[in-house]
Amino acid sequence: MEKSANTIVDEPELDEVIVDHEALARQMQMFDELGYVVIPGALPDAQVARLLAAIEEIRETLERHPHRSKVEGGLNIRPVIDKHPEFLELMIAPRTFAAVARLLGHFNIQLQQSNLIEAHPSDKRRLTGWHSDGGIPFIGVNGVRAFGSLKVAYFLRDLPEPDMGALMLVPGSHRLQGPPPFPPDSIDPAGATQMLAKAGDAVIFQQGVWHAAAPNFSTQSRLALYYGYSYRVLRPVDYQHMPDAVLARCSLVQRQLLGETITHQGYYVPTEADAPLRSWFSAQFGDIADRGALERVGDVALADARAR
Ligand SMILES: O=C(O)CCC(=O)C(=O)O
């Protein structure tokens, strides 16, 4: 694997991003066919340890709070990105960010949501039932959810066996019209798979894939982080405006990902200043994103005619 060479903007986070074009080609194919890819060892052990320590800091702060309420399933914090510098850093993670950008296929992207979800052991219920993502209204093409966002799930503890709270998904279900079929008396749809993982592994899945949390019959809490990315023409899910104090700590590209624009139509027709990720993206992947540029065929034809 090679580190990216041609970073144009001065973005220390982007200099760390690993761009392995062969691996990305395989990931694109799997993402298209099955709707997800697995990135083993996405987070080094030391980073997992720092994230776990950050979570315990947050837990202590919440437990000291006079208005705390007991949450039965465990911590559920969204957005989490603004709660600790460790979570902010994870927004451009060296081993997942190239896949995020390449699978979305564009530089005009944002962090749409960030969620810490703890699943305490329970013999009664699973924490999250079966669903696909993408909000209301369902934006579909012929009844199939249109692609506009993906999530990176990071697992912070080993999940070596079924029923420890792992992410479940139905491979290929992003291509279905409607939900996958449930066999009689089954609580899981046909083809449902538990994504067993080691601490630090990541799964990237697209919004149309049906997914749920497995039950957690183990004796340890499942801790996972879900970072959602999408095109900036869509709204963020769990923030309206990132606090200025958070943006002030961010690089230009981090600020793009957190919603900063410079010009009036910066989300819709971004200039270089609105989308500083562009130069890095083009240096890595060429001009694939330009296929989405707005055409001005009429204007050009008129100008050509006048010039003649
Ligand atoms: O808790 C889980 O693992 C499921 C998360 C989930 O369904 C989601 O982020 O949409």
C-alpha cells in the first residue's frame, strides 16, 4: 500500500490517507454487488485504545450530570464528532477515507452524521431492528433506493462469535424493491449475515442495504461508531450547524466535511473555496467527478454562434 503523493492543499490529515488503487477497484466492485466492503484493521490498536478512553471520559461526564437519565441499551451519542478530539480525527481516517471518497465518487461530500452506539448485553431484545438508511422521503428509482450516502462502522471491541451485538446486514439488499423477505417465524431476513469483527475493523455499507444490530447475548457491551458520509446536496442528519468552536479547530477539508461553504450556492455548485477536497480528489482519482458538472449547452451554443 502506498501513501498518497500529490496532496495539493496543505492538509496534514490527507497526507496520511492511504490510497491503494488496486484495493479500491476490488472494493468498488464488492460495494456495487453486495452493498458493503470490509476493511480489516482500519484502526490501529493504539487508536482503538484512545477512542475507548475518550468514551469512558464522556461516560464519566454524563454520569456526573445532575439531569442524567438512565439509558437501558447503553450510550447513544449523536453527533459524537464534537464531543472529543479523538472523534474529530476519525472523520478523515487514513485507512478508510480513500474508500469513502472513491465509493461516493465525488469531492463535494460531507460528514452527514456521527454516532456512538453501545449495546449492553440483553437476553430480551436487539438494540436496532431491520431497516435501510436514507430518511424520508424515500428517494428511489423504480422502487430501489437511489445511492447518495454510506456509513463507516468501526468496531471497538472484538466480536468473534454470533450474537455479541455485531452489525447484521443482508448482502445485495440495496438492489431490492422493498425489504428482503423474512422466512416464516424468523426474526431475520433470508441471507442475513452477522459481521463478526476484531477491534479496529470497519465495514462500509451503502444506505440501501438492509441492516440491524445482532442481539447481544454475551457478557460485554458492544461499542461501535457509525460515521455517515454523503453528497453535500443532501442535509446532515444530526446537526444543523457545527459549533464555531469545533470548526475553529478544523482544517479546511474538515470544515468542508462539516458543512462550511464560502459562496452563496456553495453546496450546489461548489467553487474550489467551497470544496477544498477537490484538488486532493482529482490528484488521486483524476476527473471522474467532473461527469456530474452542470452543463450549459445553450449558452455555449449561443456564444459559438456569435463568434462565427
Ligand atoms: O447498532 C447498530 O449496530 C445498528 C446501527 C444502525 O442500524 C445504523 O447506524 O443505521
